[in-house]
Amino acid sequence: MTEPIETLLFDFGGTLDADGVAWKERFYTLYRAEGLDMTADAFAPAFYAADGPLVGSLPPAADLSRTVHALAANLEAELARRSAATDEAKTANEGTNGNRGQRVASRFLSEASAAFARNRPVLEALRERYRLGIVSNFYGNLEAVCHSAGLAPLFAVMVDSHSVGAEKPDPSIFRAALETLRAMPETTVFVGDSLRRDREGARRAGMGFIWIAPQDVQAAEAQAPGNPPVHTTVTELRDLLKIHMTAISPHPILQGGIIAAGNGSRLRADGYRVSKPMVPVAGRPLIDHALDRFRTAGIRRLTIIINDTSDDCRQWLHDHGGDFDLDLIVRTTPSSYTSFRLVVGRLAGEPAVITTVDSIMPVNDFHIFARSAAGFPKDAVVLGLTDHIDDENPLWVTLNPADGRIRQLGGSSGSHVTAGLYWLPAQRAAEPTTGFARLRDYLGWLVAEHQPVYGVVLPHVFDIDRARDVVAAELAGLGREPGIAGA
């Protein structure tokens, strides 16, 4: 399924002011032209040490010239400090008396000015087709910099990491732009020069991605072992005018599963007399919310497991699930792992998304999870995660923010907790030689065995185990309107 793209979001530094070359690399090239005798690896920590203190310290009205000159001045001081520490004055401090930093800054600004002149007509043409925005890890003065570059009138939103308190690849900085534009991630593409910050952040936010980078950089990335491919690349911004943009999932999701075989003992203790999948949230049973999530994502082939006592749910599915190709398993199982394996066994050969019936979230977040999971390596298992902790017995994970891989699963603490959402690749990992008492034990085994297990962070997921969980989900506005307000 394809959808027309409506919104383009751009990185700033290295994307709009150059053809895919970041500030660090451009400063290094200019310093080398000034005679700097230092490797790129040695220059990098000096650059970051000069760059970091500018975040939040520059006035919001500081323009591009003031920003670049401030960075060059910091860099000069940092290079001098490092050369003094190593007694290698010629290595880093040569030329400071000759205003080297000012010359580097002036050349940097001249090259950026040429890029703006080259890219402005491209952006004007793109604005006729799409809504445009900028999302940048910046210093707190992004809007002023864009005004000084003559670009601000072309963009409906300019999101500065310092201003919103989140940096790429954190998906919340992308969501800030989407919310301002009232744009949907599935009809949005992000254009940037950094795979670690831009591609990873776009993937986590459920957006498409276009990589702008020099041809030699793209070739080196393609040859690196283990790197997932970048599906769309350009070497200069004007190449975007040649691309017919539609959102295409690299791994189409054709099937899904719902685990609804739990007995809901804690909900029964709180007074509910229906089976767990029939517990109402905002007037609709949990199973209805689960179906709505798959319906919104365009997944109509489902395997559902319920227990032997869930006659009310079986009848409800017969009456209300007619728009799905349903494969219903009615069996009381000894564990969540057993239920999971029964469902997985019916979903062979294609990627699949599985959810527990007691996890409730906005339908759009479910859609983001499915799209984001499809962007990981094709053999990856992907878990939905959240930092909204409302479970009595949460399953903690530690997530690598750089690549989204789960480093550790289990224990008493971590960066996030699991959210009852699972993406399984078409080709599954080798079966363990022994069974597990719980699903969480199996997931922990996958991570311990160094299987490719990744996470997608979602903002609001409620685990419905108690009456108070129902109240909390309803107060948060989940489930009020099918297909829009929640699922």
C-alpha cells in the first residue's frame, strides 16, 4: 500500500547549508587547509568540546554569522588547550596569532551562503507540493539562524532541540514538528545527512527517510557489513525534485495476532464479571480496541487466542469481526509463552505484529510502531516500549539510543518497559531447546543469545490489569473515539 507524501521535514546543518556534509567535517576540512596537522579522529573530540558549551548559551536572536564565529572561537581555544597539554604547539596552535579561527569562520559562512542560494529555489518549488519544516539539534537560536539565511519564510515550523528539550534521534522532537503541522508520520519524509540521528529518529517516529550525502560516503556505507540499506538517497537537495514520493513499507505487514487467553483474575477481584478481552474501556471492550488498532494499520488477517471460558468474547467476535480474516484459537493455556507460541505458529512466512489484548494505546501509536519496526533489519524482533510505567510487575529493558537495539531485558530497572507489542520477522530465530514458563523469559533468552532484538518507544501505553487501570486510561482520553482518539 502506498500513500502520497504531504510533509517534508529537514535537518539544518549539513542538509540545508551543504550537500550532506556535517559541520564537524566541514570545519575539519577548512582547518586542514589552514595547515592543521591533526587526524579527523583527534579533531572530533575537540570539535564536540567546543560545540557543546554553545547549546543554550547563545542568545535566541544570534544569527548564523555570530553562531559560526562563536564556534570557531571556542574551537581555537580548545585546540590551543589540547596542544598545550601535549606540548605539541605546532600540531594545533599554529596560526592562532594570524586570526585562523576568523578565516575559517568566514570561509564556512561563504560556503553556506552559496548552498543557501543554490537550495532556496529548490525549497520554493518543494513548498508548492508539500508542507515544509525543520527539525535540528541546535543551540536554541534556530529560527534566528534561518531568518538570517533567508530560509525562514519557506518553513511552517522550525524545531530546535534546545527549545523542546529533546535531541534527535529521540522521536519526541520529530513529534513536536508533526503536532505543530498536524501532519501524520506515515505521510511525512525526513531529509537529513546523519544516519545515526536522522534516519534512526525518523524510523522511531514512523516516518520515511531520504539520506543526503556525497557519493563516496554512500558507497562506503553500502559496503559496510551489517548495515541496513538506505532505500532513498540523494547527493544534493535539488535531486528531491526528481523523486515521486510515496510512503512504501520495505516489509509489508500482512498478518497480526492478539493474545487474549489470560483469565483476568485481578479484574475479577475488582468486580468485573466478563472475560478479560470483554472488559470495557470508554464503553468498548478491550478486544474491540485491539481490532481497531489492526484495522487502522490495514492488517486484516488475524490469529486470536482466547481461553475456554471466554464464550462472551467468542460471540462478540462472531458478531463484530466480519471485516477480518479471523483464525480463532480457543484454548486455556498454562502460560503467556504457550499462548504466544500457539499464535506465532499460525503466522509463519510473513512479518507479523502481535499485541496483548490488555495493552491499550492510541491507534496512531500502534501504526507508528508497525511502520517503525519495518525499518529495522529484516531478521529483527522488535518490541514496543514505553516510559509510562503503570504495570505492577514491569518488564524493564535497557535500550541503546544510538541504534534502538535492546542491550538488556529483565532486572529491577532500565530505560523503558515493554508495552505488549511484538514485531516478528518472516524468518524467525531458531527455536530454543527448552520451554519457558513466561513470555518474558523467552524474550530475555533472545537478548541473552544476542539475537537482533530492537525497541520502538511509544509515549502512552496502559496495561489493563485492574479497575484503576481502566480509570487511568479513560482519564488519559484513550478509547473514546474508534480509529482516532484511541485503541
